[in-house]
Amino acid sequence: MIAQTHQLPYSGNIHRTVLDNGIVLLIHTLTHVRSVVIAGSVRAGALYEQPAQNGLASLTAEALMRGTQSHDFDAIFSALEDIGADLSFGTGHHQVGFGGKALAEDLPLLVELLNDTLRYPTFPERQLENLMIQRITELRYSQQDNRYRAEEAFRKHLYPPEHPYHYSSYGTIDTLQTLSPADLKAFHKKHYGPAGMLLAVVGNVEPVKVIELIQESLGGWRNDLQPDEVDLPELVAPEKQQRINVVLPGKTQSAIVMGTIGPSSFAEDYRAALLANSVLGEFGMMGRLGQVIREDMGLAYYAHSRLDGGVGPGAWSISAGVAPDKVDVTIEAAIHQVNQMRETLISEDDLEDNLSYYTGSLPLRLESAGGIANQLIAMERYNLGLDFLVNYRELMYRFTREDIQSAMRRYLDPERFVISVAGPSA
Amino acid sequence: MIDFADTHQTTLHTLPNGLTIILREVHSAPVISWWVAYRIGSRNERTGQTGISHWLEHMMFKGTPKYEQGELDRLIDRSGGQWNAFTSMDHTMYYETLPSDQIDLALDAEADRMFNALFDPEEVESERTVVISERRDNENSPTFWLNEELRAAAFRVHGYHHSIIGDMTDLYSMTREDVMAHYANYYRPSNAVAIAVGDFDTATMLAKIEHYYGGLPTGPAPTPFMRPEPEQLGERRVVVERPGHTAFVRIAHRAPSATEKDWFSLAMLDSILSGPGGNIDNKTSRLYRRLVVPGIAAGISGSVEETIDPYLYQIGATVSEGRTPAETEAHILEEIERVQQDGIAVQELEKAKKQARASFAYETERVTNQAYWLAQSAMLNDVDWFDTYLSCIDSVTPDDVQQVAQSYLNARSRIVGWLLPTGMEGEA
């Protein structure tokens, strides 16, 4: 048992099945846990809504569990909560993701509810009113959050209004208030279907039984109305540096978000950029940014960088929270670190440290069923193949210091940064 | 139900220098989690030194003569592991979770920094501003201000009075010498418990631990500063005004310590009133149905924490746009009264127990979490607390739940907090 559970997921122990209706099912058995995790997505993200109806996709997804043809709101949540299970939906730009967890013996109920909520929601009016109240309260609350406001301004200035990433998938108070149950029903009818759907099941389960279970429920799903995948408009990074200040009275700290467009997860140099990002703002105590801004200068509790990747391209950004009078010196220090990596090759030791970090952390990242399920979905979405994890070390160790410098030069140009600051004063 | 106490070998040891060691073999993944927990937290801090335990925790990452600042960050990330630390009201804990064949690094690192932290004067000053920045980051959340005021109102004498990060004035005035004295007083084997959970052989691991920790200085366990809270003599109320648009209500009552039988009954009451927490939703809880379904609140939550001394059972609600804190508070109190007067149904309790069993199963799938809960148990001075958690929950009866509602959730021991938004004038 020990030898078996220590094995990485690979083509020999991942059961991949494509149902007749196109749903891709990935199953991995863990014998040392008592639970089961499901994770996956359907192709019904915010890309498929119009800007005037911003929030429609995410409100539709959230309302899936508010009532179906056979279960009302209370029945759905009683069924889940009575057994300590969980099922929820979340909306990104491309996909509506879902995740659930239950004790292994309760997988049939979890799958039944997934099938029911995905296929037969009724969007009861009273439930939608309730959801709307909650969402508007949340949006109003986030207006007070300087990190949220800095991120929001960064996104809006990095992506032009004609690009879907300009908009938050969560919607705005104005656009949400225009949405009706009929809008949600129409969106669901057109966009929810098996085409493009991914489903991973990981836990103490028998693959043959899981395939039967999924086949019996979701196997019968059809939707001829589902459109093809949307192509994103061509995107180029901003031509010149921009600075945006969001003034929030009463705050004692300023949030900084700065950066530009990064590579998508499909790009050839995506993993070189991941390594570059690690050196810049992740490895150890938040990479070079953490070392300089937090450890050496004592300016911030957090100062790190993030590469979003995704189908995108997503952003490549640097974030820090500092005292309002330290904003400029922090921005200057961060840009200096970026320029240094663009101008000078990282050391052999830095390269080895970061390669070792990325490859050595696999056992920890894959310790839980949820971690494995998310990894399986990513492998399928980005066409990485079922042996991606066992080949991972070889894949990563191909990268050189020059590759990392090249990714920095290609993407992370401070002259084209959007710099967003939210705090008590400009 | 998996009973980890039965299925995984767990042993308890004490070194001659007083270090308590708990070892649990779990071979589900090739990783080991190593924790060192010190019996010192914010409850033991004096006025003028609030936040000192947390600041000291930060300084433990600033280097020793053997591992200069940043070196362990590098070595641990290189090995594919993770490490961190946190300070609570009752304790300070440090941990590393590493691939099994790298565990010597963690053992050596924690043994080294138990006595050899550097406290370079420049690093101390640099970290002062980092901690101040962390506090300012917390202040970004309007509810931080409410929570801080509520605790201060709830505890006039006891150290639970102040927030873990400390009061801003103390963060400015504490000295390097204060932090070093705190370190010298409380970081020693006799005031620590070390825990390993994961893919190892017990005898081999014990030999390694003796190698790294056996030679550390012996000394008596310190007696941390602590002042018991006197009885509360009536309801207390606080109102906090902050910029924003959203109001919050928080209702707290004095709770028992985690080792008392009533604590488990209160945990079940909380699950029935506000949901089980963790990954399990709360949409069929009594307060969700009472407040969120009709749109009075946008969300509700409850918490009863595992503390050494009696702390608080808290219920929080985010008031919906257009509704008031007063009506929100009234509805919460009516739900409490309903339990006090009518009790709960057997089915409600059975559901709460099943949720607790499921949460426990999820929570213990990672070795890091198992090690944390063993460390938490040791800090409560009851190493069996974690392993007997489910049986304690299982013994709770509907009458027990009604009884704790009656004896703990009364007006005399109540603290009510309102956060009132003042709008966002001046926003640009």
C-alpha cells in the first residue's frame, strides 16, 4: 500500500475516459483516505456574456444550487450538509469551475447533485433576489478593501474595454441589477452542456464504479445549442507606463499592484517565465522582491510577484502593501529588481535553487486528493498529457539562465507597466 | 470512521532536558511534518509589550550564526518543502513539512534557533516596520477594528484582552532587549513540545531527535505571566465607526476552555446555529435560515476556539444593504432564546455530529494538519484531546446543548459589537 500511494499520478494509474457526449473523465484512486474529491469545469464562463450584462455568467453559476426541477434550495443543502459534504461553483473568464468533497461512500449523492444542479436548475425568483442582496453587499464591502481596489484598477487599465479580461467575472452593482431570471435561464440553456466539460474524481473509489456512475447521470447530457469556444481578441501590452491612484479615506496602508501582460499557459516559454517569476518574487521569502523590500528595507509585510498564465494571457504582476509615504520608494525598488533580472543573468545557484524548488515540491502539492484533482484538470486543459508529472523534472531542467532572462525581457518591461496604488492619499 | 489513534502508531517521549516529543507514523505520502510549539502566546503578554510573542516569531526567521537570514528559506524551498510559523493567543508554533529524506534539515533548524537567534540590531528595527506594516494590512479590514474593540471590552484583565499582533503604541516602543528577554525566558526545551507526523520509522526518528535536541540546555519550565479574568457583571456594548458601506454585528459570550466537557456541547450548538465551518456549507443552519434567507444579513458565521482559558463564543453577521444592526442583533438573540427555551431536535444534533466526523476526516488527510492538531492538543495540556475529539463530540446530548445555551449565552456575560459604516466620502 505504501509503495502504491507514494506513486505519482501517471498514465498507468490515471483512468481517463471520454464519454460519448464529450465529457472527459479523469479518475485517480487513493487508498489512504476516506473521502473523495470531485473537481472540474464547464465551458460557461464570463467570456460568453456581454459587458452590459457583466456578472450574468457568475450569477447563473451561483444560482445553480438555488433550486432544481426536483430539489428546492433547502433540499439541496440539506442533502449535502446532512452528510458533511460540500459542492460549490465558481466562475472564471473561460470556465465555470466546480468542486465537491464527501466521505467516499457518499459519492453517488454528490454526483447526483452535480448532475441535477448542472442540468435542471430553475432559478427561482425569490432565491435570485436573495442572491442579489448578498452579492451587492459583498461588492459594497470590497469597495473598502485597498487590495481589491488596486487589483481592480490594475485589471481595468491593463486590458482594454473590448477585451473580456477588462471586466471582473463577478459583475458590478449596476450590471447585476439589470439581470432577470429569464436572462439566467437563457444563458444556462445556451451555454451549459457537456462539450468542453472536464471532471476529475480522486479518492477512495473504484474507477469502474465511478465510470458507471458518471455514465448513468451525466452521460445522457446533450446540448446542441452550445457555441464553440470563443477566441479572445489580439492583445498587446500597454505602450507606455501608466500610474493610477485610487484614494480611499481612512486607510493606514497603501496597496500596490504593478505589472503587465504575461505569457499564457500554452506559450512555449511559460515555464521559463514561471521560473523567472519564482526568482523575482516567490522563492524562499518571496524571492528577490521579498528579500529587498521586506527583509532589507523593512517596508512591507508582503511583497511578491505572480504569474497568472491560464488560457489568457493573464497578467504578470508585483504586489506589495506599504505605508502611504513609502509607495514611491517601493515601486522604485521593485522596478530595480525587474531591470536587474532583465539585464543580468541569474546565477547558476539561483537557477538550481528554483529548479529544485519547482520539481521537489511535487510530493507536497500532491499530498491531498484536492491537490491531485486540480492537477489532473490542469493537465487535461493545457494538453500536458497524463505523464506530465513523471516527466516534470526532465521538462523543467531543460531551461537555462538565458531562457529565464529571455522571458523577463520579452514580457516584464517596466516601461510598459500599469502601476496601480490604492490607499489614503495619492 | 478512521480512528487515527488506532491505525497509526503514536508514541510520547520526554528528553532529560524537558523536551516533550510526540511521534506518529503516517505512511500515506513520502513527507514528514515537524513542529515545535512553545507555551507562550499573546495571553501571557503584559501591557506595554503586547505583540511581543508575534514579533519574536518574526525574529526567528532572521538568522543564527549557523544559518544566516534567508539561508533556511532557500534550503527548504530547494528541498521542495514548506515552513512557517504562527503565534496564537496561547502558543507559538513553528513547522516544516518536507520530503521524508530531507527531514534532518528541519530537525537541525528548529534545534538551532531555539537558542541561537541573532537579533542583529538593524534586523530588529527592520522587522519592527514589517510588523507595523502587517498590522496596517489587518487594519485594511473594517472588521479588524470591531474585533479588537470587542476583545478589549470582553477582557478587562486577562491577556485575551489585546490582539495577537499587539497595540500600535507597543510596536513602536518595545526594544530589542525586550524581545531578547522574551526569547530567553520562554524558548527552551522544558517549555516546548515537538511533534513529528509522517513517513518515518519511530525508533530512527527518535534517535535523530535525541541527536539534535538531547544536548540543548536543561532548565526549569518558566511560569508565564497570566491574570485570570474576573466574572463579568452585565452586558457590554461597543460601537466602531469606519469608512465604508457595510455594517457588521458581532455577539460574543464567555465560553469554557477547550478541555472542559461543555466546550464540546458548545461546539455542537455553534454547528446547529451557524454551521460546521471548514469546507462544509452553513445554508441549513438556524441562523442562516433566520437571517440570510429573508435577506436581513448577507452572511453569518460562528466560532468557538480551542483555547486554554475561557475565551469567547462569537456569532457574526454582515448586515444586508438597507437593513439595520438592531434588527440583525434582535434576530440572533431570539434564535439563542429559542434554543434556551425549546432545546434542539435529536436529528439536528446527529447532523452536527456527522458533519464533525466528515470535517475531521478531511482535516486529517494531510500530515501537516495532523501534526498541528497534536501540537494544539499538547498546548492544551491534554495530548489525547485530538484523538478523543470525536468521542467527546459523540457523547454530547440534546440536553447538554440546551444546558450550555442556558448557562453560557446569557445577557450577563454578553458583549455586543456593532460596526457602523460612515460612507466613503473623499473617495477618488
